[in-house]
Amino acid sequence: MRPLAILSLAVALCVPQGVASSDREAWKGLAAGALAQAVARDCAVQRLVRSELGSGGLWDILRLTEGDASAQTYTDILNTVRIPYADLNDTPAGELVSVADPDWWDRGLFPEATDYCSRDLYLLLPAARGTSARLEGRFPAQVDTRDSYDGALLTGSGSLFGSSCRVWQPPVPSLNGDVARMMFYAVTVYGHDFRTAWDRGKLFVAEESYPVISPAYAALLLAWHRADPPDARELRRNEVFASVQGNENPFVSDPQLAEYLWGTLKGQAYGAQTPDDPSDPDDSEDNTPLRGRYTLADKRISLSHPSIPEDAQWTVDDQRVTERFLVPAELGEGRHELRYTAPGTVGKLIIEISR
């Protein structure tokens, strides 16, 4: 069985909950800086949680997303340890760590940096005490030379950018994508204020309001993002945090958005990919993998994805599929449930077809 891979794919293709479809429709046709500005506008925090403790405080909300199935501990993904719950008005035996350091921002442009970095749920993770001190303002990146390693969080120096700089790295590759999407969110939603006076920081962020991330850093984060797609934990965070803050991390609900801003689709108009052609479903150059959203104008939904076996058997809305593709116009507008089975694996995906 491959439950993790299956779940990750299912989450990556689910319909977003935080941003209204009308907002995403407004992104269509936008590219580069204009697209980044629209995403920043529509995904900005609407309301911050002001209390760490108590009912509805930060620690209480994070129980829903970072708590374990036994409802007894938080999962510290940075240190691979468990943090026991405390009473709602008592601080747990841990700390809330932000992946975005307030010192990265120019306080003259963004005086509220500390407030947002310490209270925006999409930037926060529960961690063992002392973790913030270990991060010490470092950017997440590839650690080439370790300072120390205790089987968990990696800190040290990285030379990815042609110059040695202090960085930290998640303890396991399956968390790299999570961190990359948190960074994509941080630099997009707060990017207009992202100007670092730290010389080494310029290896990670550019001076321009777009693309904000330096080319070398964008390449690293994209590699992490592609190799570790969104999983159930991230989807749960999007759903819970959207209900609290009124915004979402769009890079979780729409992983392809990162490609439009920094990757293979950079400079292209959002949502304007060349439609699939069903004339030859076995043509590898015309076999676009599954994604979460389609329009009635798309010619084909290809039933292929690197995480799904090629011999998988498919159903759509409980009806067996005999071809290797579906036609959006035949399915019709709305949400549709795809299921697949193969030896040792099963999975379910939700897609949305719009006009």
C-alpha cells in the first residue's frame, strides 16, 4: 500500500476553500507581477488571532491541525517530537515558531512585521522550546555543512547560492514541500514589504517587488514543492485557518500557481494552458497530468499522474471509465469524484469543472 502518496495527490487536487472561485476567476489572464499582486490582495489575512492561549487562541486552533489522533499532543514536525497538550490557559511545553523571521522585513516599510509573523497561522508551527533560537533568522534551504544534528532539525551553512550562508532544513524530505509552500505564501502575501537590509538575505530575496525570491532560491523551493506535493495535513490547515483568518495559502490548494510565478509557466497568463487534445491519449507530449480544476473548454482530462500506477482502474461519479481520459464538456460543470484502484493501492480525487 502507498497511503501517503495517494493522500498527497488527493489533497493537491481538492477544490480550494479559502478563496472564492470569483477571486480565482479574476486571476485568469494575469501574469508575472500583476498575478502576484492579485494573489497577495485576495489571500491577505482578514483577521489575526490576538491570543496565544485560551479557547480560540493560537495553541487551541493548532490542536485541530498539528494535534495527533489521540488528542493528547502536538506534533513538532521540525524536531520530530511530541509536545503534550496543556490546559487552554496554560502554555504547552513548547513554543510557536514562525518560518518567517520579522527581521527579514524592513521595519520602516512593514512596522507590523513582528505581529504578523508571530500570529499568521500559515506561518506558525508548534515546536520544542529553543527552536526559534536555533533558527536565528536563517532562511530554510539546503544544509551542506551541519552545525549540529540531533536526528531532527538541520542547521548549518549552505552554498547553493555560490556563497556560504546560514540556513536550516526540515528533518525529512517529506516536509520540504510544506516549508516551500509556507515560504511562497510569506513572500507573496507580504512581498511588497519584503526588503532585507541583511546582505546575505539578498541571496534569498530580490530587491524588486516581483518576483521577490531570487532565481536561485526560487529554484530550490520549486524543487522541494514539486517533490513533496501537498498532503492531508496541509489541506486541513487551509480549511481550518481559512475559517479563522478569512484567507488561504493558495500554493496548497493550487500547486501550479507557483509555476506561474516562478517556474515553468513564469510569464504566462494564469489559467491559459494549451488545452489537452484527446486525439492521441498515449502521446507522452500530450498527456498533461491530472490537476484540480478544468473548464468546459478543455478538451481532455488525462487520467495520468506520476503518483498513480499506469494500470489503475478508474471511475468517475461511480461510473466506470473505459478510456484513459475524460471530456469536461461531457461531465458538465461542477465537482466530480474520481476513484482509482490498482494492485496494493486505492485513491480518491476531487476535480472541479467551471465555465
